[in-house]
Amino acid sequence: MMPSVVARPREATILVVDDNEANRSLARNTLEDEGYCVVLATSGAGGIDAFEREHPDCILLDVRMPDIDGFNVCERIRVLPYGKETPILFLTALRDVDTFDRALAAGGDDFLTKPVRPTELVVRVQTALKLRRMSVELRDHYELLKHQRDDLLRLQLQKERLMAFVVHDLKNPVNAMDLHAQLLLRDQGISSSARTTVTRIRSEAQKLSRMILNLLDVSKADEGKLSARPSSLDLAPLVGEVFSELGPTAAARNVVLACAIEPSRVHADEDLLRRLLTNLVENAIRHAPRGSTVNVKASVSAAGAELRVIDCGSGIAAEMHDKIFDPFVRLELDDGPASRSSRGLGLAFCKLAAEAHNGRIWVEDGAPGAVFCVELPNGI
């Protein structure tokens, strides 16, 4: 008796339409490694011809091409034989609501923003091919889920656009407040009480500016766009700048700022590191008892450099050490008026900034108080 032969499913064919050679090569290499047959087209017109000739199982379609844009190509393919049921995945560097809506209106099945990670590309293609083989009954359920997913993605894009508008519109007036406060402080004729008030105004304007920048950077991190640009920095002057900025806030609370810097230089992004330290020191001042000291220490570690910001406040319960870095978290301890909480993005930004340096941030018990530790790999 002859053994039965199990027929293998035919190799799926993926059509990649993109005028950029690097993008085509990435898609081809990624998909061929997964066993797919890849057909390449360098233009919109070439993509339409290749579709009619090859009848691919799935299409990866660039949006911006010099002859015919991806939206037009998608619309033309949809009216061709087999074009209606062939999944089309748009690839674009344009991450905005208008582009997303145009892709859906043209008949796109999915929407990926460049640069596309190879793993994500494979998963999306596999999903598109599986959905193509679904039964009609399941496809109805898929359409419902797809509409829900599209609504969520549109909401996310609208949130990102609103975030960008808010940050842009708030930065200018806050910077103007700070500038006018500086001008008033240069006036030798103002009274001592007025000078104190203006100093407080400037301190609060700087705090608001940091909050705006934290909001922007947390949004960037959600999009995978927050990255560090490290260089060799003299750490002591940088800490001095942080103390100078937060000096009025510390003085108002009768808190002393002190530092002990062992490594003279670190390798880090100057802006991200300054803002990280500013957020940590400001947080320590806010929770430090009146008449106490907030210490900033830097030392050499096995990984590179380690920074510590130490206060003598109420401390943080061990089970809350990880949660304190979550955005908008509110953690309260039942230890009276000095209870510690996090209400915003300052500590969340600190975690993102540390991770942008391939480092880490954590909390230790200061007994009393809290010690916020930041490790910068190869930081010396």
C-alpha cells in the first residue's frame, strides 16, 4: 500500500509596492525569511501591473510615490478581478488622522507607520492572510472588530495631535512669563517683597515648563521616538544648574540642597539628564521636612555611574516602589500630612529618560526618607 502524500498549501505571494529601495529590501528579506514569495514593484503603475500579472495574496503598499500615490493604486486594484478580497496593508511615514482616514476610504485593510519593525510586519501579514481565509460568518465578526480597532486608532491619533497642539500652545506663554519675571528681577528698584513674589512666579513658570516638556516626552516615548544623544558632560556644573533653578523652591520650604560628586564626567544626554535630576530633586524638596537636607550623590558603579537623590521625608512603602513611576499614579500613605504621592508625569519621565540611556531607575528606603537611584551604563 502506497503511503498517502499530504499536499502542502501553496506558498503565499506578497506584492511590495514602494519607490524606496531600502524599504523594498527590508520587506523582501523579512518576508522571504518567513517562506513567502515576494514580488517587488517600484511605482504605483508597476504595482497595478504586477497585481494583474501575479494575483498576489497580500499587498504592502507605500502611500507616497512619484507617479501614482498609494491611495489611487488601492482604489484601482479594488475594482480589478480578485482585487476586492486581496488584503492591502498601507505603509507610510505619515502618522496622522487624515492619512489614516484616506487609507481606510481607499479600501485599505491595515495601516503601518514607518519605520516598520520586521516582527510587526510579519505579524500583520500573517494576520491579513489568515483573515482572507476566514469564513463569511467569521468575516462579519472581523469587520465589527476592525471598525472598533479603527475607531480606537483614530482616537489615539487625535489624542497625539491634541497633545502636540497643547504643548506648542502652552510653551510660548509660559516662556514669556519666565522672561518677564527675569526682567523684573533685574530691576533694582522693586521692593524686597515684590522680588520674593517675582522669584516665586519664575519658579512656578519653570515648573510648568517642565511639566509641559514631560508631557511631550512621555508622548514621544509612546510612539517610540524618545532617544538619548549622549556626550561627555561635566556633572558638577550640571548639578549646580539644577540647584540654582530649584534654589528658590528649596528656600521657601527651608530645605538645604547638598551634593557629593565623585565622577567628574559622565556620558549622557545633557538635556535629558538635567531634566531627570531636576524632577528628582524637585520631588525630594516637595517631600522633605522643613529644616532638612536633600542630597545629590554621584559615584562610580560597576555599570558606569550611579546617581542618588536622597530626602528625609515619609518614604515609600516597598510594594509601591515600582508603581511610583507609572504616569498619573496617585499613591498615598497613611502617615499624616507628610504622606508622599506622585501626581503627574515627573517620575514617569525620569524612568523614560533613564531607559533612553539604556539605564534604569529605582527607589530604596532611606530610613527615613526615600533614595531615588539612577544607573547610567558606561556613564563615565
